Amino acid sequence: MPPIQTIDVSAGYGSQDVLHNISLTVEPGEFVALIGPNGGGKSTFLKVVGGLLRPTSGQALLDGRPIDKYTLLQRAQKIAYLPQEIHVEFNLTVRQAVLMGRFPHYGLFGRESREDQDVVDSVLERADLLDLSERPLDALSVGQRQRVWLASCLAQSAPILLLDEPTSSLDLGQTWRMLQLICQEQMACNDEPKTVVGVFHDLEAVKKFCTRAVAIKDGVVVADDFPATLLTDEFVSQLYDLKDERTLTPTAIC
């Protein structure tokens, strides 16, 4: 049973659809990169499959069942979602922020257990955040905070990760280390690897780490293939409407 499936999904905001009749199936253990120009519908697609945005038509299925049939808690136990931006009203330490990811697993009295603390310790270590664990979030760089929120998602221990530009504020080295961590987390499950769907703009990283690339442009899927096969110079130029600047003369550039 595929963990994620959309059938002729259209979705948007107000009266304007951003996605148009998208049918896509993600198999267990895949690491799928959503690529394409800004405004094309990638983030909207993540919101639909995460149950955060109701389609205007079509169906979004989670483990073969319409996602709107799950309670919020049930969805949180199955899906960890990392948006582009997270705003909190009060300042947290790194440990407190990562511990937030354990909320779907709190017991009868709504408090963290020793097991929750152990999971957080393990994630902090794997994410190389132990030395920062008692530091407040507002004392961190943007890139460090991005690592913290990813760590919070990993602490959620959900079988599905939805990541909206998780490396946008990271340098090249941090980006690759973060993706290595995600891949390691994928394979750490006892039963089957985690399923990961993320929005990425670093196409070289997509080639190296992802098992599949889905190109979305103007609200439709325009290509879907292995990254190394799909991401040729010609296709990338078409996808992002790039011009070959080597053909421009210095006069034309000025």
C-alpha cells in the first residue's frame, strides 16, 4: 500500500487553484525531490498530502485512506511536516524545540516520558546539536535553527517526512550533512525505511541523495524520473526558463 497517493488533485487558495489534476504515487522508502520554479505548486502539494490543505477536487490518500478521515493526532503519528518557516510566540531552548516533536507520543497525562527524553538525546547527538541543547533559539543562526526544526521532525518518529525547503538557509557543507542525516534516518527504521518527500533547489544534492525527482511547473507534473536521468542541462534549462548567457555579448549584457 503506497503511503502517499494523490488522484486527480486540484488545490489552491481562495478561488484560485495552484495545482491542477495531479495524480502521483509515492512508494514506501522513496526519497522524492519536488523540483521546479517558485510558485509552481510544490509547497501546495506538500500541504495537500500532509492534510493541511483540502483539495478542491480529487483525493489525497494516506496509506490508502482519505487523509481527511484521520484525526490530527493520527496524522501527527504518521507524518512529520517541516514548513519553510516556523514562528513561536516564546523563546525555547534547542532541547525544548526538539522535544516538541514528541507531542504525538505523550501518554495519558500529556507529559514527556523517559523514552521521549531518550529519543530527543539521540536525535540531538545525530544532528550534531548536543553542544547547543541548552541554548535559546534566538541565539542561533538561521541555519542552526533550520537544523533544530528538522531534528524536531526526526524526533517525531513518523514513518513519513514532508520537508519544505529544509536546506534553504544552509551552506553547501551543511546541506550535504543534513541530507546525509535524512538518509541515515530513512534506513534506521526496523520495519521499513522512512518515506521522504521534500522541496529542494540544490539539484546536485538531489542527484546524490534522492531516489526520484518530480518536476512541478505551473501546477502540473511535467516530469518524473530518476534524478540522474532527468536532470540534464537541457531539461533544467527548460524547467527554469534559463537562457544561455554565454551567447550574450558584453554590449547586450550592459
